[in-house]
Amino acid sequence: MTIKEKTYVMTITQEAARAVEELLNERQLEGYGLRVFLSGGGCSGYQYGMALDNNQMETDTVSEQFGVRLIIDDLSLEYLEGATIDYVTNEMGTGFKIDNPNQLPVSSCGCGSGTSSSKSCGCGGGGDSCGCGC
């Protein structure tokens, strides 16, 4: 099996890489990486997904930074290229945050809202996408 290796398809900050390594060590998941993908597309729009994964497919693109392997499937790749994963602490707690310069695909559900590359879309929510409740 040949897995496409590409350097810096998307970047991960040192803080985020440290958080991934801590998760992998806590769960004793040797040989795993961080899979980043888009999911959804219905009424609630596209959302980012992440999972600890050791099952790389032939069509996956893999890059490694700060000792952490990032795994991205071909379908998500064009929308995630150039994005950055960070690990942040704010009033909402701690967690991973994706800053993406790309426009995500717009989904339609008849309510007039879609998704954008920004963290909020002007409907009062702070998520990665807007749903029909806006």
C-alpha cells in the first residue's frame, strides 16, 4: 500500500501537537495519528471532525509535524489544505480549533443558511457552521 505523504497540507501548532501526544500516551495508542475530516452536509452544514486513527487508507494524505501524524482523506483534502489546528484555552474551556482559509461547501436545506469558513456566521452561534435554527 502506498500512502501519499505530503508535507504541511495542513499545519498543527506545537501546542496542539502536544495535546494530541498526551491523548495518545494516556490511551496507550502507539502508531496512531490524528485524522481530520469534514462530515455532515445536510441541514446543519459541514463540520470538522477529528479522530485518533491507525487505519490509513491508500488514498489518504499524511503529513507529520512535531512528531504527530496528520491523516486527511482525499474528499476532505481540498477543503482543509492550508488550514491550521490549534489547541486553545478560553472562557468556553479547552479544545482543538481549526482555522481554515478555505470556503467550505455550502449545503442547502431551504432555510437560507449555509456554511462559511469563519467560526461563526452571524446567527449568534459560535460553531463551525450554521444550521436551520438561525
